[in-house]
Amino acid sequence: MTTLDSLIDEVRDSPVDQRVSVAFVTRQGARHAGRGRAYRNHVLSLRVGAAVGSCAIEPGELDDDIAYDCVGVPVKKLLSHENRAVRVAALDAALMDTRPHAEGAMTIERGTSLEKSRRRAAAVVDLLPRTRTVLVVGVVNSLLEQLRQRGQDYLPCDHAGGETEWGEPFLPDATALLGRCDAILASGMTLGNGTFEPLLAHAATTGKPFVAFAQTGSAVLPRFLGAGLSAVSAEPYPFFWLDGGPTTIFRYGLST
């Protein structure tokens, strides 16, 4: 699989006939104890059968009515929705329902929000080889902290703008930085904002390691393994930041 649209077409042409039973938008703010910066997450989630599919969105991008409008709608119809976030969440839910995660399970043990963030970050960065410079698309300070501890340089890139916990400015254009990195570490949110495929194509062409950490599209991104994506940390709903108890991620491509 090399494009999101081709995967959507494949699922749309399959026998799937499920409807969305529950839809919701999670609006979350966080400032971990001991950290100097706060952040916000907004996520659209759709329940299909026994599964929940999700797509992170920029704060204020969608109002709650988008969730209400998805309830009771066939997945196949939502796969043609005009909004990319709805298409991604519907695709994620459909794939999660038909192909639930079954390998690479790892428990993120209970703890404070910062403890769980750091545990997840260590598990994600373990999927990267010890390359010199990592392009980080979708800044998470705990991931940068792990790279710093391992002596790896990074280029922090995020649409939202701002600075890292260490005062480094977010760089706005990931594609302009591809020539300066040895590996790519990207959020699943790149699926939702349309920036995933240029990263995938670059990794496929150059052979650079490309690791995704996916709350958005956790069931979608493993389908791109071997087509430029080398490893995935898949984290289906409920995410680690929603609960202080143990939560689960699924890691694909551990051999990398």
C-alpha cells in the first residue's frame, strides 16, 4: 500500500457493511507536573462494531456536530466524506473492527501523566535505530527527551508552531527538512493533515528508517509497513493520557 486513498478504496470495495454506533470528540488539555509547557489534543473517534477508530484534529478544526452527523451512517459512506479527518477515523474503525491488533502488545504501566508519557516515549524510540539526526514530525516533548538521552540530534517539526520544552523553535515544513535527516519519526496525525505520503515516498526512495507513533490511524498505519514505513507504535483508544491505569500499545517492526 502506498497511498491513503488506495487503502480507502480497498476497504470501500470490501464487503464491510457496518454503521457507526457512537461518535465523539475528545478535547484534552495537559501540563505534566514538572513540565513548563501545556498542550491540547482534539480527537474525533468513531465506534464501529467492537472497535473505535480515531483521528486527531487541530483544536477548533471541527465542532461537535461532526460527531453527531456520523452516528448511524454506514462506514462506506463516511469513507467518501468531504472531511479527511472523518475519512481517516472511519477507515481506522473499519480496519480495527475487521483486523484488531494481535501482535507486539506492550503494557504502559499505571502512573502519573508524565510517567506514562515517558514510558510510551521510550517504547516508541526503541523502534528507531541509533541514527544521527531524526526528523520529528508532530512534537511530543517526551519523545525529544528520549532522543536527547540517547545522544541523537533531532529536527522538531509541528504545524501548531511554538517551542519545545528546551526553547527550540518548531520548524514548519517537514518536507523541506527531509534532506537533513537520517531517520523520520512521525505522528499518526500526518494521516489526518495530508502530510504522511511525502514522508512515506521519501523513506521508500532513500531507505531511511521511518517510524510512526499512531493514536490517529493505529490500525491504518501498519498497512504501510514495507512500503517506506519501517515500524509503528500503534495505540488504539483509550490513549495513555486518558487514564492513570495500565494501557496498551502494539509495536510493529521491532526488528528494526
